Amino acid sequence: MNRVLSSDELMTRTANEKHACVDVPLPQLLEQGAIPSAATGKASRRAREGTSGVFYSTVGGTDEEAAVLGVHPLEEPVPHYAAPAPPLMVLVLLLLSALAQGFSSTALTFFIRQDLGFDPVHEMRYWAYVGIMAFFQPVLGWVSDVFVVCGEKRRPLFILCVGVNTAIFFFYYLFPKVTADYRVFLCLSLLSQCMTMGTYIPLNGILVEVGRHDAETAEQSTARLGAIMSVAMVWRSVGSLGASLLHLLLVRVCSNRSLLLVVCIQLTLVILVMLWVPTALFAPGSAPQHHVVQRVRAGWGQFRRSCNPRNLRSDGFVFFFVLCFVFVYTTMPDGSTSYMNYTFSAFSLSSGVLSLSSTCGSIGSIVGAYVFSVWMKRRAAQEERGKTPTSMFTIFFLGSVAWAFGYVTNLLLCTGFVTDVLHIAPAVYIPVDSFFVSMFVRFAFMPTLTMAAEHAPKHLEATTFEVFSVVCIVGGTCSALLTSVIAEALGITKENYGPLSTLIVLSIICKLLPIPIAYILPKRDAAEESTDVVVEREEVVDGEA
């Protein structure tokens, strides 16, 4: 039987026994008082929680004596804390997919406006029909979570969608008659938009699953998810900026139709990178049911169990409350659209200034996402070291304040303070304004991604994430409608932007209204939350990635 040696036994041991090793369970050493209570690290925390399988190694001689007497206990080597981050190949895939998606969207927009020459009514209907496809995101998320092909999930859907999108853009480039017919072009565009969603939705599911790797508690898993999603947004923002700069460079030397062929090349590169990603990231996990019908039944049973009417802190009710809060958070009036129209109408800005303003906005988005990712990494480090992590209320509180503060720079221009008092030219101020507004807005939007990832149940990661995305889209649509009603009531027109400052002040006030609601958001029940933690953790090493 393993036991802790007394001091007398230690002193009388022979030289031959000096290097003998006795493995004693760490909880037993803590109970006997052989290890100081101030011991820190993963092993000691697991021992305090009663987790078995953790051992302190007591070695003969000086080391063993020190362990027993509590001077310098020899603990299992605790690795230096490393901030959670997706594998390198996943980050590269996020970067390239965002670049391809952003470039294809910009190239297609220029192609429609300059080459196809749709009248305004047909163009408005076109974008409206394409936008409706976003409501099918949860369906594609469910397909990504449920379907297993050749022992893998997510990757088959991703490759299928990117491959179909590549073929569609190649048809656009090779057959002008395809784009000449409005109805045919619209049908292909709807299919292309569906395939585009099938490109980034599986990646969201992968990010949530990666966030649970090596997580030992539900709280640790939650903290890791926030850090990983924010890091992923930084790489996606960099990809979007690269798409804008690449299009700005190529549009001067290539025709709009030729740029569609560039899109095909980018999408082909994305497929090759996806094939290089380790297979372990696409394993179906520990779910015993691989048949689709069985998975549907299991998912329905999981949903019914989560909606416990006798427990308002059950996953189902908390999820519903959180969705309502996200809807309110994104529904608040937003005067940014009216402000952009004001800058176009009131000032004669060259195309160079507009391009610079767009680039500065993209850089601001990257900075905002990066600042939030640093904060989330610190939050994960707090949980890793056993400290109380930053609450979701604090995150949304600072997000709301940042969103409101971002409008202040808009207010300085539309009130005339910048031009009349500071005597700064609009062409100089607007790009700087675009940077700061984009930075604050991106920082304010990041908490919704964090909350979506943290409330995603196991085996339904992408589905839950896309439900949050749809709620954000609906909230944004309601925000635009509400803002238009307020703008009309204030009398804002193309000839009269005088009341714009009032609209911006109202937007600032409304962005602060969700703060009290964030304070009363219920937390998930600890017993149910623990079921979402991955027991069999898959090791992901950068070398393998």
C-alpha cells in the first residue's frame, strides 16, 4: 500500500534506497498534511476537486524529505500556461477563406453594377433575395454537426460547398449568356450564397470544438472559447482587409469578368488547404450514433432534457433568455447609415479618400478584435489559475459603452466641431473617424460571438452558433427599420441633415440600455453545464496542425 514515509524512516534509509520512488495520490497527501495547502497549478486544483489519477512523486533523499516536510514538494511538472489558440492550419484556413469570401463579394458587386447594368429595382430585389438565404444558416449548421461522411464531419460539407462555388464562378466567367439572363443569374447566385454559408459555418463548429480541447472543467472550457473565437475573428478580419487591398490592386489591371476567374483560383487554394488540415479535427467525437435518424432523435432528446420547466437555469431556458438579450442588444437604433449618407452628400470626397476610409475601417476592425482577444486570453488565464474570470455582464457592459463611445467621433463631424472649430478638412478626418468607429463597433460586437460559442452544446456547435447569427441578423434588420422611423420623424432628408446629431445622440443613449438586462442574465446550471465538457480530450499540437 502506498504511504507517506515518516521523517525517522527517511533519515535511516540506506544509500541504495535513496533513489527509490514512491507514487502517492495527491489527494491522500493533501489529507495527511504532507503537501502545503498553497500548492497551485492544474494538479493541485484537480486534487481539491476530488479528481483521481493525479500523483505527487516522492523521491528518496533530499527531494522526498522536502516533499514530506512541506518545504519544496516535488510535483508533476506543470507546463507553462499557454494562451488558447486554434491550430495554425485552422488559422490559415480562416485567413484564406475570409480573403476568398471578401474578394468574391466585392468582385461580384462591381460585376453586377458595371457589367450587367441591372436597373435599381432589379438590383435591390437581387440583394434582398440573396440576403434571405442567411435565415437557412442553422439548417447548414445542423448538417455540419450531424452528417458524417467517410468517418469525418464538417470537412466533406466544406469541400462540397467550396467546390460548387468554384464551379459557379467559373460559369460566370466562361459563359456570358449565363449572366445575361436575370433569372438564371439570380438562381445561381442564391445557390452560390448557400455554398458560401457552407464555407464558414463548418469553421465555426471546428472553433467551438477546438475550444474544448484540454478543458478540465466547464468554466475553463467557457473561458477558452471566448479567447479562441476572438483570435479567429482577428484572422478573419485580416483576410477581409487583404481581400479589399487585393481587389483595389487588381481592378486597375483586370476586367471585372477576369476577376471572377481570380475568385476560382482563390477557392481552389482554400480546398487544398482544407485537405491539409489534420483529420483529428473532423472526427465525429464520442457520440455513439452515426446514423442520421439516430442523431436526430438524440438531438431532440437533448433539447427536451435541456428545457426543464422546473429549473429556470436549465440550458434550454438560459439559451432562450440569452437569445432574447442578443436580439435586444442588436436591435438598438444605429445612426451609422444616415451618417455615411451624410458624408457622401455633404462633402465631395474623391474615390481615393473613400478607398482610404474603407481601408482604415478594416484596420480598425482588426484592432478592435485584437484588443478583445487579448482581454479574452486574460480571462482564460484567470480561469486556468483558479481565479474568478471576468463575468459576461462586465463583457457586455464594456461592449455597450464602446459601441456608444464610437458614435462620439461621428457627432463631432456632423455638429461642425471638426470643420468649424478644429478646422480639420473632412477628407482628413473621415478616414480617421472610420478607423475609430470600426474599432469600437467590432469590439462591441465580439461579445455576441463569445456568448454564442459558450452556449453551444456538444454535438450541436455549428447549429447553435448559427442560431445566434440569425438572431443578430434579425436584430440588425429591426434596428435599420427602427432607425429609419426615427430619422423620418426627425425630418432627416438628403437636403436636410440638421437633425442627424439628434439621431446620433439617441443612438448613444439606446446603446447603453441593454446594460441592466445583461446584469440579470441567468447562468447555466452547473450540473448541466458540466455535461458539455469533453471528457476524452483530443491533443492538437502545432506540429501536427
